[in-house]
Amino acid sequence: MRAGWEGLDAQRIWDGHCHLAGNGDSGSGIYLNQNTAQLSHPLEYAQRYVFMNAACASDAPGRVDASYVERLSRSAAELPPGAKLLLLAFDANVSASGEVSWGQTSLYVPDAYAATVARRHAPQFEWAASVHPYRHDSVARLEVAVAQGARALKWLPATMGIDPASSRCDAFYAALARLDLPLITHAGLERALRGADAQAYGNPLHLRRALDHGVRVVVAHCASMGVARDLDRGANGPERDSFELFARLMDEPRAQGRLYGDISAMTQTARAGAALEEVIRREDWHARLLYGSDYPLPGVFPLFSLDHLVRRGFVEASAEPILKRLREYNPLLFSFVLARSLRSGGKRFGKSVFETRDFFLRRGASAAIGGGAMSISSSKPRSDPQRVLK
């Protein structure tokens, strides 16, 4: 435990990938697709149960939202003073015409709720907005989120139905660059949330458009799962490992100072292989890697195998017993100490991977924020989210 924090400045440690969830029973505006509460959709039902169980959320009516935050706050309180979590809002699926598609939306966590939770727990939490670029008022929503303290923007293209390579995103990218707000976006295979299930949108090469607009882009999980089309060999190019395409992008001149990766979820058994070895060994990348826990997933025990990590040489056998006990006690501590314990080829992650606060502090937007008359509000879904988990 002591070794996990040794040499680090806790005031500079921000967990840059922490999910906020619930069912809307507090009036938060959170929406869960009704399939998650129906046994006729066993995968969605099981995923909802497992994720909320991992967060120790109560299933008592009227307590789901509150208990999720309470448990997260208690877990965060056991981190060294000054360490913070970046809570992620999550926008709905939006069609090409700019209309919200609730039927295609797996999860919706409003910016307003994420901002409120972060404000109420200011010593522990910061927050990241989530705005779909196809919304008619997407730039105005983005400006308001920045004015109200958002530290980043979160996308999950395959679920939200966002093509990062589409010209529809150009005005939004220009605003992100002007406001100097980093974009945290999933790439590679997505299995946790279904939504539109447009896996092709997770191709890392689609992110070149954002980079060319000057956006700072964080590729969640370093695209360490799945395959994608090698578009550099044409629209029908062969499929390559998504991580291979991410690595290609990282080494391009356009990526310098703009493309980053977060290491969240990379210790999961399904990801803890060649990709994890490379990100540890590529010390030239470390200044562009960011720590994230992907909470509440560290609390989903079957996703992690410490035996596997020991066999692969990522973790010393002597560390396994304490890591197993930490996993049962506090998933945030487990995730952090595990990441700090990783080794490969005699190398380990540098301290900059964990001291990420300065990355999320805007480096001075050049233009004033407009749209001052607008405020963040939780737009009510057309279907009633209150009934979903009752």
C-alpha cells in the first residue's frame, strides 16, 4: 500500500475515468433503457445488475442514485487527501437529424447532475461533460458546461451513434479546440453498453479529424480490445487490432501534444496482454498516458484475474495477497495500487501517468464563452426513467 503512493503528490492525482450512474430515482434526470430491467433482454439485465452491484448501490426505491454517490464518496475518502475523481456525464444517442433517440440510448447521465454531484463533493470530485456533436445546440451546451466547470468531454461513439470522422463534428471540434477542453473517447470494441452498437465508430483512425482540428484527444483504454478496419489501406482495408491502429496514430507527427491514451481497464483479463506490455515498455509514451480506474468496473471481480497478471509477469507474486484483499475492500484503492504495481521488461509506469491534474486544467481558451443565457438542465426523456428499476 505504501509503495503504491510513494513518490507521488496526491494533490496532482486525478482518476480521469470514473463513471457516474443510477436510475434517476432522485430526480437526477438519469435514464436507463427499459431493457435493463427486463429478463427478456438477459444481457442488458445482467449488465445493469452487475455494474450496480459492483458500486454497492442500494436497490431500495428512492435510494439508487444516492447510494451510488455515497459509496463512491466513502471509497474516495480513503485515498490520500487531495486525490480526486473525474465523474463522467453520459449523453444520449442522437440521430443524424439531431433528434434524441431514447430507444437507442442505453444510459443518459445529464451534465447538470454530474456538475451538481461534483460541486457537493468538491474536495473529492471533478466532472466531465458529455455532449453529442449532432445536437442542434451542441456548441452552446459545450460552452455552458465549460463555464460551469467541466474539465473534459466524454464520448462513447459506438453507443451514442457518433462518427468521429464525420463532417458533422467539425463545428464541435473547432469549439473544443477553442475552449481547450480534452475529449475522452472510447475506441476499440465496446461491450459494456449496447445502444446503437455501431462498432465501426470505435476505429482509432477516425480520430484524425479531431486531431487535425487541434483537439486534445484521450483514447480510453488505449483502444486495447477488438479489431478495426485499416483505413490507410482503403475503405475496405484489412482488419487490424484496434491497439495497433492506436499505436500507429500515437507515433504520427500530428499526434504530438494532442493524442493521449488512458490506461483504464487495461488490467482486465481480456485486455492484459500485448497491449498492456507495450504501453508499459513505451516510456516515450508515458507523458501522454493518463491513469483512470473505470469505476465501478474494478468492483466486478470476474473481470480481473490477479493469477493471470502474475503469470504474465505484470505483478510480483508477493503483491498478489494484498491486492486480493484490496479488491474486496475498496475498488478505487485496488485499481490504483494495481496500476502502480505493474511491471514489464523491467519497466513501470512513470509518475506522470498518475499525476494527471494539470492535463485537465485548461491552458487558457483564446475566446470568450458565449451563450450566457443558457444553463445546464436535465432534459426529461420522453419515456419515464423512474419506472425502469423499481
